[in-house]
Amino acid sequence: MKQGSLFRFFTLLAIVLLSLQPAVAKDASKDNPFFRARTTPFQVPPFDKITKEHYLPAFKEGMRKEQAEIDAIVARKQAPSFANTVAALDHSGIFLDGVSSMFYSLLGAETNPDLQAIARDVSPLLSAHGDNISLNEKLFARVKAVYDQRQKLVLTPEESFLLENTYKGFIRSGALLDAAQKNRLRDLNQQLSLLGLKFGENMLAETNSSHIVIDSPEGLAGLPESVRAMGADTAKLLKLDGKWAYTTQVPSMTPFLQYSTRRDLREQLHRAYFMRGDRDNANDNKEIVKKIVTLRAERAKLLGYPTFAHFVLEERMAKDPATVMTFLQKLWTPALQRAGNEAAEMQAIIDREQGGFQLASWDWWHYAEKLRQDKYAFDDSVLRPYFALENVKKGIFTLCDKLYGLQFAKLESLPVYNPEVQVYEVKEADGSHVGLLYMDFHPRPGKRGGAWSGALRREYHEKGKRVPPISTLVCNFTRPAGDAPSLLSIDEVSTFFHEFGHSLDTLFDDCVYRDRSVPRDAVELPSQIMENWALEPELLKLYSRHYQTGEIIPAALVEKLKNSSLFNQGFETVEYLAASFLDMAWHTLKGGEAIDVRSFETGAMSALGLIPAIVPRYRTPYFNHMISGYAAGYYSYIWSGVLDKDAYEAFKEKGIFDRATATSFRRNILAKLGTEDALTLYKRFRGAEPRIEPLLRSRGLLQE
């Protein structure tokens, strides 16, 4: 269900004006590419033709079109039916979705002040537009009429699921509230939409301004040549020729923390990272977070839920906060114990070297790297030459061919939003078209941090014919440095496989309707299962080659990788779980509490017994997942981890490239996730409910 809000007077005025001005929209179509039929190959977005001036008129026209489609549904004289109400509603807003998908893809990957200003202008309009649909009493009456006769209807499983979720969506969006409550809901939605935008803008500004600059070679002590070259290249981008710079983007920060022997500089860089949004400056996010969680709590209470977490989890596999907390606690105790043992081993190295200090967060990567070298006799710099970006990409393509028969053809002439973007046509084994994939690999000032997969167009059916999807995969991988190509860390390799799994989920969609009700705690199954193949010896020998010599990764190094698979798992699990607990702590507040963000966060972590040398993967002021789609849902990654580890057991039982198992996974999960109950689909693939033991075993947390 589409949601949002705006101050009522200006909202209604804007919508009325839009509806009364079709001539304006018609005139604007003369030079606005959004208003012309696409002549590009595969009808891809004409990035080379669209300018900033085109977006706002296109958004407004899209809202006008969708409102007209809704009005037509409401005005129908025929009795409400699935086809003329639920299916028609699902099919509304295609034009607006096309504008939104393109704009918000750029807002994440190629933003600038102009796009940010447009986002601020359009966000309240979109919110109000969504509320005008979800709070439309006549529309809801028609949906309810269909829902009330559901037992008598002959529907497919996808249609039944769509009907159920459409009806629930209206209820959860306030359809049963009285007039005063609906007005308050609009106000809350409006405020939340703008606060979320501001949080993201602040975070991007903080990340872009957070770096250290080194003036002399003495500051490079301990760094491999590749990391030095990276620092020099970054400094040039910052117009600091002759110096070295390291940013808080993970591909820049992590190698510095791993190898630098300058503890003072490690502290300076890591503090720059974990204090983003918490420096009491113009980009500070603490007050914004307080407002967001307070408004979310009020919104949940207005809709009849004790807390925001209760509201969110009702639609998830977990169902309620108590189930999530029990699940997280089951993992926390063994993970914390393992992390404590890792910290003790690192402290022993510090003491042996007569360091004279206690292990701190800015020391963890450095001494973890030393510990890995001590235990397994290799380090990250030895591995990277075998994982050139292009080779990893070929490895993923090879895996997709073996599992699904997919072929990837690079397209050179399509318009893109940045010259670095690569576009591939994805084909079945018989050459038939599946969809397109846009890939964007490296950090830029206009790109937010992290990695994600989205879509410029989602799959659906139009008059019985499949409209193919256009998937996007956006990362912030290590850039080429000096004479070397982009050489990925093991974490970056896993991230590439992960995001590609999301893209496969988008590309393989085979659903009649556009609305996909995928519970957030199942959405990571397609991505996380892909990570399991990344370091499998059978696949490594097919793609992992030294970028200079072409030598296949040596068997001895593969064996070391296998032996080190549980290395640092305590740390990785604890920092992730700490952020999950923090997310739940914020969203189980009832509202009205007097809160200091730093004190609240410190108290939540102290209650868990978090090791002082570990900072949560995301602290509150830069916890973008908590502000956006993973609010009260960051636990979802490890919940999906139970699913993906159990699902991968099916491949290990039959062979990791077994085509029949892959076909079943594609048919039951990738093609249909979001069209039926997630657990039902999973059991259809696996034949049973998922077991937690494979996850515990994979992280070294199972007591056997």
C-alpha cells in the first residue's frame, strides 16, 4: 500500500491544481522525455535526454494519471470484483513508478544538490498522494466488498495473496480511523518523509567530509604499496596532490586499519567513521533520529499497536518483538563468548609486542590481520591479486550459467547515468530475453555508501505478456590504484555475490501482478545464499586467477581460505547483532520518553555486555537501515541466514552446481517470492521448515 502525508491544506491544494491542469501536462510533454514513448533499446530510461527540469513535472503528471485511474475504479457502476477493483488497483500508477524508479535510483547512486532539492519538494507531494489513495473511503469499500466474498471466489494463489495483502494494506494505512485520526496520520507521514530525507542528506555529507590526510611518508608506515597507491589516488580526487588520503568508505578505511602501524592515525580514521552524524554540527542526526522514533511510536499507537516494532513485525515471518529478541539472544551468548576469545588472542599479541595499551575498536582490524597471519599464514594483500573485479564478475556469470543456463551479453550503446556503469542483457540458455542488468561498482562523492540492488523497472504482466525487468546493482568497491585493476577483498567478493543474488531475484520474477508482499526477514534469502558459492573450491578454480600471471589460485591458498572460514566470526556476528538489538531498542519505545541518543545507545549496549573494543556495525546517527527499509527489521539478515544456510544444504546434498536443485530454487523462491506465504514457498523448495543448525555451524557457534 502506498503511504505518505503532507500538511493538509497545501496537500489538497496541490492535488486539486494538478487534476485541473491537464493542458499544462500536455504542453510539458513537448520537450519532456518522460511524456514521450521510449525509442531506446529495451525501452530503457533515456538518461542522456533527461535533465533535472524534467523530474518535477513528470512526478506531478504521474500523480495526476494515477489519481485518474483510482477515480475510474471508484466510479465504476459494476459491482466490485477482483478484476475491476483489486487487479485494476494493482495496475495503477505505472507511469509514476517509472519516474520514481529512475529518480530514486539516481538519488542513491548519482545525487547532487539539485536532485536533493527535487526530492525535498516531491516527497511531501508523493506522501500526500499515497495517503489520498490509502485513505480513500470509496476505494476501500470496493476492496472490502471483494475481500468479504473471498471464500466464494475462484482465485489463483497469487490472486488470493494479493487480495489479502491489499485489504490488510488499507487497514494498516489507516482506513478504519476516524476523520481526526486520519488527519493526524497524514501529518505524521508528512513529517516522517521529510525527516528521512534529511537524515540521508546529512549522512552523505558526513561521509564525503570524513577522511584523514597524510602529508609525509612517515604516516604510511606498515601500508602495502597497493594501499599507498590507493591513498595517493584518493588525494588526487580531493585535489590534494602529493599527499595521501583515506576516507570512511569501507574499501578505503579497512585496508588502512588492517595494515597501518600508526595507532594514532588508525584512531583518527576510525573515530571519523563512527562519529558520523554525531559531531554536533550542521549534519548531526541525533535530534532527527529522536523525532523519527517518537513519531513512529505515535503512528503505531494511532493504528492500534503497542510499539512501532509490533506494527512492523505483524507482517514479517517473526510476527512479534518477543520472537525476534528470543532469536537474537540465542545467537548473542555464543557469539559474544567467541568474540571475547578473539579479543583475548589479540590482546596477547599486543602484550607480546609490549604495546602497553588495551585493545580498542581502531585496533581490531590491525590485530585481527596479525592473528590471521599467525594462524593461517596469509593476509588480505596476498588474496586480493586473485580477485580482480572483472574475474569475480566472470565467476558469477559462470555460476549463473551452471545453475540456471543464463548468458550475459554486454551492451555498449545504451544510455547510462554515469560512464562507469556497465549494462548487460541477461538471456536464457535458448537465447530468449530475461531482462537487463545495470552494474555500478566504485565510490563517488555523489553515491551513498554501502551496496544495494534495485530496479529501474520491475517485472509484471501487461495483457498477458511479461514486461521484463531492469535490475540495478550498485556497490562501492575498491577502485583501481596505480597500475593495478580493481582488486577486491574477500568481503567485497562476498558483497558482489550477495547483491547479484538480489538482482537474480529481480530478473527471475515471474508474477502476473506488480505488488510483491515479501516479508523483510525473507528478502535476504536470494542474496545471502549466493554468498555460499563465492569461496567454494570448485568455483574458485574457474574464476580466481592472478591478475598479472593468470595463475589459478593455488590449492594451498584455497585450503587456507577454507581453514580460516570461521576466523573473526565472533566479531562479525557480535557487531551485527549489536546493531540489531539497537534497532529493536529504538523501535520498542512507547513514545514520550525523554531520550539522549548517546546515553540511550550506551545503555542498550551496556545491558548486552558488549565488548568495549567492538562498536555496533551501525551506530544510531548513521544507521541508515534503521531509518529506511529495515526499521525494526535489521535482524532480518541473520533470520534470512537461517533460511540461506539451510537452503544451501540442499545444493551440498546434490552437488553445488546441481541444475535440478537450482531449477526448483528458481521456480519456488526466486520467481515467486512475494506472491505466496514465504514459509510455504520455502517448504515447497526444501520439503521442510528451515533448521538453525547450519547457520550456527557456519559461524562456529554450534556446541557439538
